[in-house]
Amino acid sequence: MFEDDKKKVIEAGIKLDHYGLIALSGGNVTVRLPGGEILITPSGTVYGDMVPEDILVMDIDGSIIEGSRKPSVDTKAILYILEHMPQINAVIHTHQPYATGVGLIVEELLCNLTTLANATRGSVKVCPYSSAASIQMGVETVNNIGDRLAVILKHHGVIAVGENLKQALYACVYLEEAAKTYSIAYSMNKNVPELTPEQVDRAVEIFSYYGQGTADLPPHLQ
């Protein structure tokens, strides 16, 4: 079942590797389908080696509907996020180095780039430490994410969410770009400037018109 959707999950995992957000089999990718079924990557498997049959189909209670592989060790945390954030349908967990590194020295990555505003809707909080395979990863994410689309897990990595896989992937990629930029700026001047709330709001609104949709940018944003 869900062959095309499983391929999209694998493609998302391969992109994480392409953009340097994971190494080998690190992290995981999860998507909730319109019928409520949940697709999640298996534990300890390199994304480039995955085939659709490796992707597990589960329900929100964690019962396996289809698949013979062991699901990601973070499954309990991911299901907690999906249960407590019904507005989102995709969860991506990475170990991306720049965002994780920044999370060791700050409590929040302030919004320093328009692309971060676009992709995460503003500054990204750093959650207290939670180990891999613990439901606490999900608890900390829900408690700290607010209306943003990502959090940094201290000493661990990143969790990004979205209405779909594309939105969650953009959040991961542009968070890493902002963390790189912050690291460069901080190395030269520890007083790194941030965007104003008004600038963030404008960037978020502009991004809603980004891409090949039919709506044109309204005059007040031009």
C-alpha cells in the first residue's frame, strides 16, 4: 500500500543526506496520510539503500499496519508530536551539525535571515536535552515549538514539522543555512543582529506567495 507516498518519504531522506543534515542512517522521516495512516522510516537503514517495502505503515497508537522492519527508535516521540499537533502531517528529525552546534551556546536561534523567517516562521528555540528513543523528545518539541516549524534539541539535533514533507524539509534546510550564517557572524562579532518582528512577519507573508501558484504578490508586499 501507499507505494508513491513511501517513495516520497525515501526521497526526503535522501535529500537530508544531500544537504548534509544527516550522516548514514541518522534521523528519521515521518508523514501522516489523509486517512490517518502514518509512514515512518525504519531504524538503522541508510536512506539511499531503502526501498518502499522498508517504510512502515502505523496508526497513531504505534500499531504496525504494514511492514516487517523495526521502526525508528524515535517512534514514540514522533507519534506524540503528531497526536498533540493535529495541524501538522510531517515530522523530520536530523542531526544537522550547525544548528545543533549553535544550540550548545544559545537558548534560541534568533531570526537572522529572511529564509529562516520564510521556512520556520521566525526564531527557533533550543529545547532541554532529551535522549534518542525517548518520548521526551516529542514532549519537549510540543512544549517549545509554539507557532514555529522547528526546534533544536540540545546536544542532539533538530525536529522540523510541516503540513507536508516539503514544508518540513524546507524548515530543516533553511535552519541549517541560518545556523551557518550565525556561526560566521558570531565568530567576527558576538553581537549578531536579528530581523525585527515586522520584518519577520513580512517575510512569512511573502513566502506564502512563493513558487508557481496562481496568486500574484499583492501590492502592499511589492
